Amino acid sequence: MSAGDWALIILAVFLAVLAVAVGALSVKLFQLLGVATTMVDGMRDQTVALLGDARTTVGAANRNLEESERLVGSVANITGTVERITTLFEMAVETPLIKVISASYGSAAALRRFKGET
């Protein structure tokens, strides 16, 4: 065998080893791709579930905000009504009460003078 034949044999062995290495790497790469695909599918499923939960939570929060707004409006109406009733009560009771207190004080002062007390 000549040197050229040996060179071809060495080249053929090198190419065979290289083909086996590339094949093994391809198998590992396809396995990795399968694992990555499974992981992405799992993440997508979890994300879709989380988005569904978030949508439900946001909907509930919006309903609670609407109810709170309605309650605040009711409280404002009640406050206005109480304010009007208080004003009416003050007008109805304040003036006669002042007159009764003034008359009592004046009567007490007159009675003291009549008795001779200063």
C-alpha cells in the first residue's frame, strides 16, 4: 500500500467518526428540541390559565368598584338629606329655645331683684 492509500483510509476513518459524532449531536439536539417544545407548551398552558384567572379577578374588581361607586353615591344622598334635616331642626328648635332661655334668665333676674338680691 502506498502513502496515498493510507491517506485515503485515514480520511475515510476520520469522515466516518465525524459522521457518527454529527449523528449523535443531531440526536441530542432533537431530544433537546423535544424537551424545549414540551416546556414551551407547559408554559403556554399555565399562562393561558393565569390569564383566565386574571380576567376573572379584574372582572370581579370592576364589579366591586361599580358597587362601591353606587354606595358612595347613596352615602352622598343620605348625607345631603341629613344636612337638610339638621338645618330644618335648627330652624325649628333654635329660635324658640333661645327665647325660652332668655325668658327664663330674665324671669330669674327679675325675681332676684324683686326679692332684693343683686
